[in-house]
Amino acid sequence: VIATGFFFITAMFVGQIPSYAYTVATLATLQSLEQGALALGLLSLGIGICCFAVTMLYDPKPLIPWPLFALGGLGLTVVGGGLLLAVGGLDPIAHGIFPQYLPTVDQGAFPTSWWLQPGSIDLVSVGLATLVSGLGLFAIAALNPFVLSGRLSGPGGALIVRVALTASLGLIALFVAILTFAPGVFQPESYQNGSRVLGPPSLLENGVLFVAMCLAVFALLVWLLPVMVKHRQEFMPGVYLHGVVVLISMVALPLLVIWAVAYPIVNWVQTVDTSKFWVVCSKKNALPASCTTTPFTGYLICGLVFGATFTALLVAIYFWSTRRNMIVIGGTISLIWLGLAGSVVHTRYTPELSTQIPMGLLIAACVAVLAYLFTWATQREFAPTIQSLGCVGQWLVLGTLWIILLFGFAVFSMPKFFEMEAGLTFFYDPGHRTLHDAIWVLLVMGALGGVQFWVLKSGRKMGDLRKFVLWTLAIAAILMLVAMIQGFNYDFFFQGGLQTIEAAHVLFFFGLLLEVIGLVVAFYGAWRARATRWSLIMGLTILAGIAFAAIIYSLSFAPQPIIYSELVALGIFVTMTGALAFSAAGPDGREEPALANGNGAAHA
């Protein structure tokens, strides 16, 4: 878990941030650069203030009463929320009191000629950054008396964390399912020149994802703050260093300065740079409005950002063995910043980027969940100490890392942002009969990763029968997944049979054959161990999967066919879930009565 957490931090910090910096620096105008610098600067300032509140409030003798921080958080929340309402909220088609982008061209009161470029202020980004900062500050202050009194260190705090995380993941799953198969529920659909076009996202859609993000961050705070108080000497210096010193003085202030001076500096450079080495302008009659930095300058900016972030990661790895919790809190703050940054810089709606706004919020929510898992895992030890892993165990460790790696690529393949195309490795396009590879890889890899992680965490030896079931079903799932990624052009049963057979049909058939073998062996293992409950669980999942697949397949013969071949495949995948659970937590023989009764946790 720790290794994959570092992978995600590296991928987002070292990969995406420099790419974003290069893209906005070399666009046709500096609008996106200025908008991003202002939004990220305010976000960094807000998170830095939250970190300052943690160092002040969670001290043995706090100098400032927590109600003052709570009042400040409420003030920021009101300002951010009021600004979003004044602009039209997170609903791109709403008409608010103010336009989304300032200064506007037709308002002569703004100095648009040489100091602030028209559209350099995105009020939605500013409002969103202020709102999340205010909510975070209020939550940190409001939790102070409960944390210091120890009321969140017991079962009550654990229950709050579980409920908040479950609700967050449930909302994320609900959103992804609806957007994938029925996006019209959230975004109006229309057809232009025979192609389906999604309209702007609704306030309901963005609101669901915003709540999911807030719940995940709240769960992280409820769990992390008591741990930080308990190990104050290890965590608090890191909070102040990373949150206050780095975010405020080394990130927020430079970004705000860039936002304030970028346009006049480019205006001055284009007058002296006759060779267009640093700055290039596309229209002579629109100076400096059409001026931007050259690709050479963009590479320098990208190199500076990459060098700074990569150096920080190298330093973190060096100090991991001696200052682990300081590095942990730095990684946690970085993940929260990265997730929220992906949201505040993607607030523009265009027909080509119809899902950009909700996907930014989705990434923020997912990264908040990742931050909790990463931080929680660093305070736990999972390595078995009683017995060695063995050959299969070592393969499971490697396989789990690969599966989580593919799971992460599937998550980050879903967004389509202005600085990148959708599909880092897999592809995703919401709606009927479009590319949904990313979501299926996400589901299958998540399920397989969960099974393998359970096997590793339990520390039990696996019998040969359960190993056979696990590997057989895993290979079956991979074959069927590859077949679904290739897709089907013909219905094998009603459109020609063997005359129209495709490679995807062959792969899916062999995957189905392996699945049947794995299920038969799993039932035999449950019968041999007299595990009646496991047999019942596997039977129910098989019946549920077959029923779901049959219902979806029968819809292709309705007056208006709405068949999804991938949903039929999902039903077939469901038939494997009971057997996969048996392979991970079931008994090997009659000598394990607790497991035979279906209570794997009791033995573990």
C-alpha cells in the first residue's frame, strides 16, 4: 500500500504538474496560465492556513481558542459559497450576478490593456478554492475539543471514519455508473450530425461529487488528527514545514506573484524580444492579448517545475528511514493539494470537454480516499512475521502491486481535461455504445486486488485447491476482459454463429470455460470442507449473475433494443465473486470449522 501510494504521488507530482505548467504556458494566450496561477495560489494559501491551524490548535497549550479558527473557516466558507452562487455556482449554464471570467472586454473600468488580461480571473476557481479552504479550516477547528478529549480515539471515531468513507465511495460509484450508462440523468444529451453530444453538467452532478470529496477529506481528518496528537513530536514539525513554510512561502506566494505580473512582463518582453525567442504573438493588431511564451520558454518552465518536484521526492526517500512520519504527513498534504488542484483548474465547460468539471471533482474525491489509505497504511504493519511468504506469496505481492498500478491507470484514464486527452492506458467515453474500457479495468482490477490483498493480510497458508481456484478465475477474468476491450461486432448466437465468429468471441469462450472449471473446483472444495455456507454464497452469486446477464441480454429483443454486451459480461463476472471470496478466505479442509461456517475473520 505504501509503495503504491508513493507511485501515485510520483505520477501526479512529477508527471501531471509539469505537463500542466507547459500546456498553460504555451497556449495561444496567457488566460489559462493566469487563471491557474491564481486558483492554485489561493488553494495553496488556504491549505497552508489549515496546516497553521493544526499546529496552533493541537498544541498542549493552544494560544488561540478554537472558536476563532472556526469563525474564520465559516467566513471563508460563506465568501467562497457566495461567490459561486453569484457566478452561478458549479452549474455552467446558470446565469449569476457576475460573469465567470474577469476582467471582461466590454468593461472599460478594468485595466485590460497592459496589466490584467481579459479573462485572467476565473471566479468559479477562486470560489471553489476559497470554499474548500473554509470548510477544511472549520472542520479542523470544530474537531479540536473532541480530539483533545480523546473522544475520537475509540470506537466512535472509527465508526465516523467508516461511515464517511463508505458514503464517499458509494457516491463515487453511483456517479460513475450513471455517467457511464445513462449520462442524460446528469447532463442533457443531443445529437449533432449523427454524433451524440453531452451538454453541460448539472448542479446535482457536481454537488454529489463535491459531497463525496468532503466526506473523504473529513474521514481523513477524523482518523489522522488523534494520531498526530498522540505522536505530536513526529508530526507537528512536518505539518508546519510542509503546510506553512512550503505551501505558503514557496508555492502560494510565487504563484500569486506570477498571476499579478505575468501579463505586463510578457507585454514588455514582446517589445524587446525581436527574434521571438522568449515570447511570440499571433496577431499584430492584438498586442499583448495574443502574446504567449514560446515552446522553448515552456520547456524551461516545465524543467523548473519537474526539477523542484523530483528533488523533493528524492529528499523524501532519503529521509524515510529517519523521519518517516514527517515524510508521511508531507505526502498526505501533497495528495490533498494535488486532488483539489485537479478540480480548481478544470472549471471551464466546452462541448468538447463536457465532463471536465465533474471529472475534476471526481479525481479530487478519489485522491482524498487515496490519501486516507496511504496515511493509514504507513501507521500499520502488514508483513507476516510468523511464516515466510513462499513462492505464491511473493507472486501475490508482485501481482497486487501490478493490479493496483493498472487500477490507478484506469482511474486516471477516465478524465478528459484540456491539457491531456482521455485514456492514459485505457479509454473512456460516457454514454450508450461508447468506449468504457477504463471503468471495466477499474472494476476487475479492484476486485482482484482486493482478493489478493485479503490473502496477504490474513497470513494463512493457501491449500492447492484454493490456489487453483484463484489462478483459474483470475486468468478467466483477464481473458474475458481482453475480449471486452476488443469488443463484439456480431451476436454469436443470432447473427451467423461460427460464420461470424471473432477473436473476441474465442477469448471470451475460453475465459468462460476456465471460469466453469474454477467454479466446479470451488464447489468441490466447499463440499470437501463441509462449508455449507460457502456453497450457498457461491450458488447465490452465480444465480444473481446469470439472472442479471439474462435480463440485460433479453432487452436486445425489446421494441427499442438497449443491449449492453459489457453489462452482460458484468453479470458473468458477478458469478465469480463468491468463488473468488472462497479462494481468499475459505477453508482448505474439515479441520477449519470456523472458516467452514463462513466466518473467515474469526480464524484470522
